[in-house]
Amino acid sequence: MHIVHSVAELRKHLASAQHPAFVPTMGNLHAGHIALINQAKPLGDCIVASIFVNRLQFLPHEDFDSYPRTWENDCAQLKAAGCDVLFAPRENDLYPEPQVVKVHADPALADILEGHFRPGFFTGVSTVVMKLFMAVFAGKAQGSAVFGKKDYQQLLVIQQMVRQFALPITIQGAETCRDADGLALSSRNGYLNDSERAEALYLSIALRKLGQNAQVFANSLQAHLPDLEDKAIEGLRKRGWQPDYLTVRRRSDLRAPQTGDALVVLGAAKLGNTRLIDNLEI
Ligand code: PAF
């Protein structure tokens, strides 16, 4: 596996690749990231991963400084997984000057849910992903990139960006990897103490229950969803969580669903100091 830090080095290593397959990450890799690499393998002739903790997508009070950085372990996992090139830019390589030109996603998609509770988050994500795409795919006729469905809204934002800018990149979503008890794998699970870790799976339990209740009222969703969502939020709150949202939306654009839409249940809630997100397609 070649490890490169600058965009120039990366492009040199990708010169002979016709169709790179790319997995962007912020490091602190776990089995979920390795599943993305495995999904990317058949999609390209050169498998590229990136590790970059992107300051632009953190709010001032969030965990940019303390975000876990586990370089040696990440490299070993990527190498074992068969990654060809690891792009690990230093901050100066991606942001050599203040990033004043940014990608602003559609507010209808990007200012709701995660974007509502983390204002500017999707501008930070879209901007860095555009920069990473330009670094990896510039000059290529076609490429692929894989993003986890764990960050469901992020996947939709990136798909829309690629479509709107007509980037020659196919975006694939990858199923969420879970621990045996159902907790979605996440770098932030490492912040949980033992009792929080045991409690954490109740987010996915609450989402599943909300999904089941929504299916009972599939023919009259609009009338019943607000109450069902409130009940789910209240249930988690009673267990000691601070929920941001638990909601049923249509998969295509995360708007309020109409009868017959394909649905996804999404949730975000804080347990102690750790904010967890999860979702289930139903
Ligand atoms: O999902 C992530 O890890 C990040 O948001 C991404 C896509 C690597 C951009 O920084």
C-alpha cells in the first residue's frame, strides 16, 4: 500500500489507474470502514482510501481536537484489507489557504435533521468531499466511491452533489455494520463507558419500534407520525438520553412521507457526552 500526503503525489500514483474506487474516511477505522473497502474492491482498478479529519465539518464546541486519531492501526487495517493507495493529506495539503469557496448543498436536504442540529455540517462535508474527489478523480473518465448508509443524509447529499455537478463518479451506499447486539459501528462508540455502551443499543431498538409502529399506520401516516415520533423521543428521554430527533422520512429526499413511499427511520441522540446517530430502512 502506498501512503501519500500531497495531491501531487496522489495523482502520480494514480496516473495509470483508469477507474479508481475511493473510500473517504476520517480514520479511527473499524469493521464498518473495512466493509466499505471490500465493497469498493470490485468497482475499480485501484482502491484508494483517505484519512482526513476535516475541521470544516465540526462546530466549534464539537470534538475536532479529541476525535480519535489511530494512525498505525488504521494503516495496518487498510493494508490487510488490500487498499492500494492511502491518501492522508495534512491540513495544509487540502487547505493551503482558508477555504472561502465552498459547496453549499440544497438547504431542503442539508438544513434538516443533522444539518439542523449541526449547522454548516453538510457544507463542510460537501466541500471536503468535492476536494477529495478532485484529488482522486481529476482526469479520469469514470470512478466510483463508497459511502456508508450509517450516515444516510450524508449519502443523499453526496449523491445529489455528484448528480448536480455531473461528476463522472458512481456513488454506492454500503449497509451499516452492527455489533452483535445491534449497535451500529461508529468511531464515536469509543467514547462510551461500559454502562453507556450497554445502553447505546436502545437507539436502534427505539428506531425499530418506531418503524414497526409507522408500518401499522402505513395508510394514514401523516395523521399518526407526529404522535409516534413524540412517543419514541419521550421513551429515550426517560432512559436518560437527550434525543435530537427520531423520525420517519421518505428515503429519496428525507421529506415527510406520503402513503406508499419507501421509508427510512432516522435518529440522533446524546448519551452522556456522546452523540450517536443511526437509521433503519423499513
Ligand atoms: O463520513 C465521514 O467519515 C466524513 O464525513 C467524510 C465523508 C470522510 C468527509 O470528511
